[in-house]
Amino acid sequence: MSGETKNVCDITVSSKEEEMKRIIAQHPCYSKEAQHKFGRIHLPVAPACNIQCNYCDRKFDCVNESRPGVTSEVLTPHEALERTRQVLKDFPFIKVVAVAGPGDPLANDATFETFRLIKAEFPEVTLCLSTNGLALPDRMPEIIDAGVDTLTVTLNAIDPAIEAQLISHAVYKGKVHKGVEAAEILIRNQLAGIKMAVDAGIVVKINTVMVPGINDKHIVEVAKKINEMGVYIMNIMPLICQAKFSDMEPPTPEERQAVQNACEPYVQQMRHCRQCRSDAFGLIGKDLSQMSEERRNTIKLEMAKKAEEI
């Protein structure tokens, strides 16, 4: 008999690797090339949050700001499904369905109901979840069961003394924690949850908010740590000066680039982030939720033409 018999385990591993490559290739946040060809939709079903970050100001009826933590309205899971139906019908280049707020998705049971509804009707889409990571270890079984493919965790520090300067408090298991105690719980859960996600085959991205004078010199240590853990990509985002940090200065583009360059040897850097709204949909940098119907139709035609050329 000629040829070699392939082991079933080898075939399974190969299949998983190919699926992971497809997910990355079609995710605009995980692939620089994908950002021009594929889009995502954020479903704002998660208003509650379990942490108060000193740089965060959530708004649930905001129509004129483009940043994380804002949405024009909060949707129920069934409303989110209906919006997804319409958006995927009108804009088939959208391949990723995400829950990224406006609070923390893991502090809202609606997140998982939404994912179940979406997966049942659109099994081919990539499900994406963004979280601060406080509840990550506790809710990892639900994340896996929901079929989440990609996970973003905001990890701003691995030193509790630094993290304590970035958050006011954390609510965990019914108790309010403050200061270094809150930071220790948060970092412990973030790192444990990231490991669990990587071990489960979920593609992980780390978001780190760069705050000059607090964590800017520490971010490279975060990069070293997540490199050890098998994280796929890192996104260093400039501080948006609001809430308790409204009087601070954001990093300059040059300062941010210098930190990205210092981290690049340890983990791939996402350099095309536009810090999207919690209800954004479309291409990165071209948020259709903020556009006129005429402009949406123009982009729809442009993307249809690109699809024909591929």
C-alpha cells in the first residue's frame, strides 16, 4: 500500500489551524490587510460595568462622539439580532460580530444571549468579545460555549501599584474593592483568563491604554508577559482625556510609536486602530453608523466592486 495514513489528531489540528488563519485573515482588527476588505459590527447590548476606570466616561445616548464606551442606544439581544440581519444583508463584507460595550460584556448576561442568537442564525460569522478581564476566568466556560472566536482584553499593567492609579474601584463577587487590592484582583483574573482563552484556541488581542506618566514606561513589560502567554497581537491606544483624567495630556503620536517599536520584538503591534464606538459597523475608520444613507450606499457599491475583483 503506497502513501502514509494520516493520524486523525493531525487532521484535527490542521483543521483548527486553518480555521484560525481564516478568522485572522478576515478580522479587520487582527489583520492590517483585512481592514480594507472586511468589516465588523459592534452590538451595544452590555451597559453594565464592573470597574470604574479613571479614563472612562460611558454614554448610552451619544450620537456625536467616536470613541469606546459610547452608543446611540442600548439594544436587547433580539434587537441586536435584527440589526445584525439587516447589516449583513446590506453589507456582506462584514465578517465579524462583536460585543464591546458600552460597559463590560462579561458584566451583562445579555452578551451571551446575543451570541447564542447570532451563532444560531449566522454560524459562519466570527464572534468577537472585548472585556476588561475581571470576570474572565469565571465566565470562560460560557465564552467557549457561545463559540467566541476572538477575544480582546484591556490589560494596562501587570504591576498592581501602577494599575491602582488607573482604576477607581472594581466590583467582584458582590464586593467593592479599591486601590492596590482591586488592582491585584484585576490583574490576577486578567492573566488567568488570558491563559485559559489561549489554551482554548481563542485568538487573543491585548488592548493597552497608554497614559503618560503612569504606565507609559511599563507597557514593554506587559508586552513581554503576553508574549510568554501566546497572545497574537497587541494594540497600544492613546489616552482619551476624559473623566478623572480630563486634565491630562495624551501621548504624542511619536511617543506612542516609540512604545510600539519597543514592544514589537515581543508581540505583533496593531497600528491601525481607530478606537471605535460600541455601536460601530463597517470598515475601520469608516463607521457606517455615523454616515448618511447616501454615503453608506456609496461604500456598499465600492465594496461590492472590490469583491468582484478578488
